[in-house]
Amino acid sequence: MNPELPEPAKAYGPAEVFDQNARRALVDPQLRSALRHLAVTFGQKRAQAISSVDDWEGLRERARAIKDQTLAQLDKYLEQFADNAARAGAQIHWAHDGHDVCRLIVQLLQERGATRVVKSKSMATEEIHLNAALEAAGIDTVETDLGEWIIQLARETPSHIVVPAIHKSKRQIAELFVAKLGIAPTDDVDKLTGAARRVLRQRFAEADAGISGVNFGVAETGSVLILENEGNIRLTTSLPKIHIALMGIEKVIPRLADLDVFLKLLPRSGTGQRLTAYQSVITGTRKSAADEGPEEVHIILMDNGRSRMLRNPVTRQSLACIRCGACLNACPVYQQIGGHAYGSVYPGPIGAVITPQLIGIGKASQLPYASSLCGACREVCPVKIDIPELLLHLRAQIAEGTALGQGQVEVPVKRKPLESFVFRLYAWAWSRPTLYEWGGRVLRLLQRPAVRDGRIGKIGGVMGKLMPPLGAWTAWRDARPLAPRSFRELWREGKVPPVSQPADSPRIATR
Amino acid sequence: MKVSLFVTCLVDQLWPSIGVSAATVLQRAGCEVVFDERQTCCGQPAFNTGYRDEARALARRFIEIFEGAEADAIVSPSGSCTAMVHHFRDLFGADEAWRHRAEAIAARTHEFGSFLVNVLGVDNLGASFRGRVAWHDACHGLRELNVHSEPRRLIRNVRGVELVELDNADSCCGFGGTFSVKYPEISVAILDNKIQAIEKAAVRAIVSSDASCLMQIGGRLTRNGSAVKPMHLAELLAAREAEAETF
């Protein structure tokens, strides 16, 4: 640990305290104002960008078919990728989990005497907290994507898959730069980015190694493709003598031609661009001393829980994700609370799905419920992942306790005895129409003292605590009381027209 | 056409006028309406909270009851419950026989507005209502059943009505079943965007196809002291408010 740096901001707890995190986020006016434009800006840009494609639906279907085909034979494509990458001069490493990756990267760097590292934006490295491991090993690491660098300076974690510092305002960034870089106070964006550029250029020039992620690994050529807008990835992967690329095993695609589909989908979905400013296709090391590029290329193929998702046909689709972030921008929950509340580097709908699978449901058991199941995520997903279906699958695992003892799940799934009892009672009673009807009658009597002007206002105090759902509902919303007569009673009594009276003269127009 | 009405438990117990209106409108559209009193709930609360055994038990019941109805169609004034019926097949996994029965029932089950326009070919029910109204696209009707233009068409044909589009009419109201009480603060934060849009539209009524969304929206409107009336599409289409006036 560098003693000059303050402890990371601890405003938000882990995924297990999602409810507390969310409440904190909701009362953070700065965060709410930063998020306000997210949906509109990204939503509109995305809509414009996809309108330039003739057959968006067809593209989505092709992309998903390619992913499904690859995932069905993942071992074959990974071996093909590894063989071809090795033939092009890359060194291939297989890693079981995040600890393996961190140990391997530290070892690779230390063996080569590399002490200064530049990094480009990579969710896989965030997932395994690589920066902390490098810092602990005394390796001086700097993030070179502007957003990532900002959160590194602030000692925070990303709050969005594509725009990691989306939660920060311009003013906060300016204050951060004044404090950390010693620049004169300014709110001029050009001056701020200029300051960043000066510092980062120096770091590029000094770097012993560059670490990047991978957007796509092409099996037939052994190439890795990385997309970006700032040019920092181009520098990270070409300037230092050593390039280390961390690639989740789900990132492989069969053919170079498949990129045609994904390059149309990813930038449009992620940032609303037709194409990113840079696309780097890296195939092995430089071929001669006169060539540009690193002398050593290491590609680390990381599992870290992915093969567990692969095993189940429902959860397998989680691995089709291309990390575009469109589901975050479209999600009404994310729009309100931002990314940090999820307590994971993968927030939003896709985070609520993959975080419990990566770290164990027991450690993230609230996340599958952090959704109104509105389906906006599924609608925008460029690879048609049925996120609501996955959320329901995870909820069923929790409710039924079937995730207990599976694979790497370390913390047992906490079952909910009261909730479970309530749902068993509901299914039992509501399978008996007489009981259901009498239940309604009893509730009508019980609610009587609480009904005012045809509605139930705030139920606080002891009553609210005795009936938590009613307390939670009425804290901010009036509740609708049970009607004096149920529909079935009205029907039975002949009060549903025109059972008891002749039909009104029909005045119907047909198409 | 013989229609078996699936009113849903919410409508039955909390908002029966939606069921009465739906029956009225369907009869005006020339349908014979039947109601099987054994019906209760489609099981969606259990399904969406992860309790699949409980959901399956209620799904089996639903299928058995409505198979016996011998109606040409099963119609429900809820996009969400209709979508649940369409999901029944997922509950039966490898059980071919039940899956087949679930699919047969789903094929006959329609959301109210979609049934009027797409099955009956009716888009004018002779209704009348004075004032501006806005339509809220309930998520499951919109994204699971693709109901979008049908209710708008039906509303535009109501005499005296001016239909205005809400900002983000297709964004969630924050209800989400148990989500609304598991995470009430988030649910209400989402809801308040909807409320803002409704206030901006300056309407007399906010109309939708699900009692659940309407209770969420309506509960906040009355809490805020707003006069905007939450209304189900069936209630609007049954209205003959301006009947006495000459058009």
C-alpha cells in the first residue's frame, strides 16, 4: 500500500447489503443528477445509431446464434484459439480463478523486472481486483482510460461497465485533479483532459509492460480484438515491450468474419456510435525488430466461475454478454441508484445476473430481486440475453435452496422461512375458491378501521411492523382497499351487465 | 364468440369495476361472456418470487378450470396475468402432457385490448369520456405480448377524448410485484418519474391495462393530493359519460 494514498472510498458495502446501498444512493443528490441524463443521452444515441442498420433484429439473432454455437463447443474453439495465437508468437496461460491470474501476472512482471505498468480499461481485471494485487506487489500501475484513471485517482471502483466514472460530476473531477495532480483550479474540460494527457503520456513512455482486456478472441487466427475511443489501448498494447491480455473464456468467437456482426452491434449498443474510434486487432508478437509492437505477448484465458455458468442451459446465456452496458442505461433501477449500490464491478441487470453466479448466490442473494422485471434490458440486449428469465431462475434457486453446496458457492443460501410459508399458504388457500372468498371477506372486515375516503393511508408503528409489505407500500403510496363487493359476488348477484339487464344497443364499428 | 373472463385476483378483490366494465364492453362487442367462479389467481406472485412449486400448483388449477370452459377465448383485463398464462409452459419442463395443455390454454388467452382489436377486429366501442387522457404502457403487455398500438387506437375512438403521449410512456412505473415492497424506496423513485410525466401531461385520467400498475400510480397520485384519475382501459371503453350530450 502506498501510504500517501487515502483508503478507498467506503461509501457502499458489498452486494449483500444492496438494500442499504440503494437507500444511500437514492439520497445522494450529486449521484442522482449525474444519472439523470444517462437514460436520455445513451438511449437516444443508441436509437439513432441502430436506425442506421437495416436489419437490427436479424443482426441480434445472428450474434446470439454465433455465441450459442461457440458456447456449445467452447473447448474446441478455445483450443483452436490458443493454438493459433501460440503459432503467431503469443504465450498462452490458462487460469482457473482470479487468484491464479493475479499471481501469474505479478510473477510474469517480476521475472522480467517490470515495475511500471500501464493498463487499459478491462472489466475482467476489475472483476479480479488486479490493481490491488499489483499494488501489493509494489508494481506501479496506472489506468490509462480517462474514466478508469479518474476512479483510480479517487480510489473507487467503476460504477458502469462502459463509462466507469459516470457517477462523477465535472466539478468533482476538477477538484480531484487539483488535489492529486496539483493543477490550478479550473472547470475547463480541455484543461482537465490536457492535464490528464500530460501525465499519462509520461507514463506510457516509461512503462515496462501494458495490460489490457479483450473484446473478442478470434479462434481461426488467434487474434484478439480490442475496441476503444481514446487511443490509449493502442499505446498500451504496442508501446511497452510486454503486453499481457486478460481474456474471459467466453470471449472467443469462431471466425474473423463474425466480427462483422459484433462490430455493428457493440459500439451502437454501448455508446451509440456506429464504430469506435479505434479497433485494434492484435495477432501475436512483432515479427521483426523493424516492426512495431511488443516483443512478448501473453494471453491469459480465465475461467473464474464461467464454466459453472456454462453447465446449465439456462445460465449459459449469461456468457453471451459482450459487456456493452446497454441494459444498465435502459434499466429503471440502475437509472435511480447507479452502479456502486450493486456492490460489484458488474452492476445493473447483467450484474444482477452474473455477480451471484461469479461470487456465489449466498454473497449476492439480494441482487436477483433488484428488478421490477420490466424487460427493458432484454429489449436492448444486442445478443438477446433473456435477463428476466435469468433473474427468475436465480430467484427460484434461492427460494428452493437448490444452490446450496454447488460448485464454489461458499456461503450457504439463506432461505426465507416466513416468505416460504406465506407462499405455501397462498398456493394452498387460493386453490380453494371458498377459502379464497372467505379470506377476502375477513380482510374486508379487518381493513375497516384503516380505510379513509376509499383508501388506506400510511400504516406505521406496530401495525406496519406486523405487516411489513403493507407498511412498505403505504409509507409512500396509498393502498387500495378491498372492494365492498368482489367481482364474483357482483356476478353471482346478477349485477354485471347485461346479465341482469339487456345489452346496451351495440354501436360497434368493425375494421 | 363465447369468452371466458379471467378477471384476475386483484380485479376480483380490489377493483371489481374493471371486471364489470370488461364484461360490459365484451358483450357490447357481441361476445357471450361467461365467468367460472372457481378461478382465483394465475400464480404470478409465486412464480416471480421464485416459488415454482406453488406457481405450478396454481397453473395446473387454472388450466383444468379453463379447459372446461369450452369458450372460444379466455380474456383477461391484465397484460401481466395474460403473460403469466403464456409462461405456464416453462413450469412443466419435461412433462410433455402438461406442457401441451399449457400451450393450448395460452394460445386461447388474450389481453383485453389486444383481443378487441386483433381477434374481434373492433376498435370503436361507442364509448364517450370528456377530457385529456394519457396511456401508460404496462411492461408485460408491451414487452411480453407486444401490445402497443391497440389500446391507443381504442382510446382515440372514444368520443370526447384527447389522447396525449406521456414522456417515456413505455418506461416502468416501478411496481414489479414483490419488488414494490421489497425495495419500496427504489420502486417509488422510479414511480416518481412516471408521476412527473403524468403531471406534465395535465390529463384528467391515466389509463393502462393492468390494475397493478394503476394501483401503484394511483396510490402515489392520491398521496400527493393529485386529482388525476387512474383508469383501466376497460373502464374507459365502458364509459358513456357524454351520452346525454349531442355530438
